[in-house]
Amino acid sequence: MSSIPKTMKAVVLNKHVENFHNLNEYVSIEEVNVPQPKDGEVLIRVARSTVNPSDLSFVKGSYGQKPTFPMIPGFEGCGTVVKSGGGLLGWRLVNDRVAFAVPHGGAWAEYVTCSSETVITLPNKLQLDDCANAIVNPLTALSFIEIAKDNNANTILHTAAASALGKQLLKLSRKNGINVICVVRRNEQAEECKSLGAKHVFISTSETFDSDLKECCTSLNCKIAFEAVAGELTGRVFNALAKKGTLYVYGALSEQACSAINPAALIFDEKTLKGFWLTPYVNEKSLFSKMRITWSVPELLESKDITSPIAGHYPIERIAEAVSSYISNMTAGKVLIVPPCSIHNSPLAQQTTNNDIQITPVNSTTTTTTIISTQPTVEAVKNKIETFVDNTQQIVSDTKENIENKIENRIENRIDSIEDKLEDAKENIEDKLEDAKENIEDKLEDIKENIEDAIEDKLEDATSIKKKLKNKIEKKMQDVKEDVNDALDEVKEKIENL
């Protein structure tokens, strides 16, 4: 591994771009300090970086994240990890080829720092051109498939279907048994989609586009659509969806506001209009879900399911030409930026026959390419191998020691934690037993008092009843006595009268 320089070449954005035809008025090629990775980050020597629609939106100031000037644009690329800022994962990645995405930009340079948790390790047998496009479009396409499955959708609709993302989505949808209704602008784009197996392709400039699209969506019960163009196409697609459908707007290639939306579709057809932004969508996923998605990328790259055609390679110095080429024909394929370090460091270079790199020449009107030799000397290769072996041994040694220390610390911490929890549990149980004992004693005392009060009340009641009965008996006896006396007197009187 060659040494890391102190400075690097980079594209520097100085203000929002208002006109891409005069991009050099807004950007400059500068020699800047190589960034240093923080804890949990790695430093990547960039081999390829891409030009994506999100990059264009970002430099214009219309993206979800706003640039702070001066800054280095570029969200995606690939390269080799040359340094770790700390952390077990970072050390493991040193010397690995990786695909990376940097949410705040920085890829249009020779070096970039990136979180060690967000890179995707890729095998060296993969072409660097394919590795450069391994995150933004593939993860977006995989997310669309996931959304379709979550909604039990057998059919989805996609605008800008002949784009690099559109072609990837077609391939992945076919593997997952999902139909794609493709919307494109031109006949040749429709033919491209059909060549990839699309059965339902509609050209938005057709006079019968709206009625044909609505008929297709209704017959296939298409309730999920992904829209990248904006403008009135958003409304036309939204109105065509089946009832209770949902349209996800994820781009604005037309640079126009979404329009032509029929309120009746929202109210009576119960349709939903939503936005989709890959960054928060992925960040909200669980760690397992993120790992499951990223682990699938190398296999999909190898099977060519998520690869994109390459329209051209441009050195950093020709960034204006690279962007202009991409804007003029996005359907033709991806435009890649090749930093000087990729040209002059063969382990990072995309090697063709005889270890050469093909760079699209300035003002080229033919397929002729400029060949820059990167054939390494035997001595250089030997030194690189020795350095790699030494670094690997050191990393293994450090990693082993780190793992042992971390395991030992975790075991000790776990034991201490268990002991503390047992002690707390013991004290808690004793406190609860004491409380229960006091509670039982109080309840028994209350029961005793209640019983005594009840007995006393009953005794008082019995005494009162006894007294009442006695009075009644006495009165009754008095009454009987008087009756007997009256009877005797009456008998006595009758005797005397005889």
C-alpha cells in the first residue's frame, strides 16, 4: 500500500450552480488537505465516483441537504480503504475494496472519509465500474421491491423506466415475480425496456397515453407507482392508478413542481401521494435489515442484475465535461470520474488488457480512447505485497488483542452486572417480605378488632332482645294474672247469686 499524501485533488463547489453549461463558474479544481477519519470512520482512496441526479440536485441547492461552501460534492463511488480512524470494524476494512455513499458529499476527490458501518465490502474480481454504482441505485431498486412486497403488490408502475435505475428495477422485479408498467418519453427507450422483458410500456408523448395507462392500471389493479420526473406527469400517473393506490415521488428530473393532480382521485378514489428519500428510508431500518440488503449487493453485482452501462470516464480536471455529458443523455449510461490516484495506483485502477485504464478523451467524437499505462514494476509489486503482509499481520495481531480485551472486559462487566442485580434482587425481596409481614400483621389486627366489635355488637343486641323478651313476658304474665283474677271474680259473683 503506497503512502497517504497530505494533499489531494478535488472538485470544490463554491456556490449554487445555476447553469450547468457554465459549470466552471461554480466549481474549481483545487489541491486540498486529505481528510482524516474520525473514530468509527475510514479513509478511502477513491477509484471511481459517479455523477447521479441527486448530485446535480445537490449542487443546485434543491436537494434535501444543503451544501455549505466551499465543499466537495459527490455522494457515491468505490475505492480501497487505506486508513482507519479507530474501531474494530474500521481496522478490519483496511486494504479492502469497498463501495461507499457519503450523505454529505465528498466523493469527487482522490480521498474521502466515510462511516465504517455504511461501506459495502466487495470482492476484487468485480469490475470497478460496476462497484462505483453499487449503492444509490441498487438500494433504491431493492427498496422499491420491498415496498411492493409489503403492500402485496403484483404490479408496480415506474416512470423514467429506461434510466439506469429503471433497468435495474426491471431485472430485480422479474426475479421477484413483480410486473412493471414502464413509462418513458421516446420510442427507443420503450424498445430498451421491452428488450429487458417489460410487457407494458407507455410513451408519455402519445396522444392516447392517459387513457391507455389508466386502462392498464385498472386491469392489472396497479396500486403502487414510483415517479422520478415530477411536473404534470406526476398527476397523470397518479390519476391513472387503481383505487386506493399510492404514488411515491422520488425525483424531479423535469425540475418542475408536481401538478395535474385530480382532487377527486384523492377524495373519492382514496389515493395517496407520498415522497420517497432513500437516506431516511434505510436509516429507519433495523441493523439486521440493513445487513440483509447490503449483503445481497455483491451477489447482485456479480449476476449483473444491478450493473449499469458506462457512458464515459473523465478525470477530475474535466468535471464540467463529465456533468455536461451525463445531462445530455442520462439514458446512455453512467458517467464516472477517475481521480489521479486511481490512474497512478494500480491496485485501485480499473485494469483492462495490459493493465491499462481507458479515459474518454477531450472533444472525442469517436470511440478512440487515450491509454494511460499503469503497469507496475516487479519490485513495486514485491514491496506492495510485503507491505500488505506486514499490515495484515499487524491488523490481525491488533484485532486479536482487541477482541480478547473486549471479551474479557465484557465478561467482567457482565459478572459485575449480574452480581449487582442479584444483590439488588435480594434486598428487594427482603424489603418486600418485611412489607408483606407488616401488612399481614396489620390485617390480622384489623380482623381481630372487627371480630371483637362484631361480638360486642351481637352481645349488646342479645341483651337488648333478652330485656325486651323479659318485659314482654312480664307484661303477658300480668295480663294473664289480671284475666285470671277477673275470671275468678266473675265465677265468685255467679256462685253468690245462686
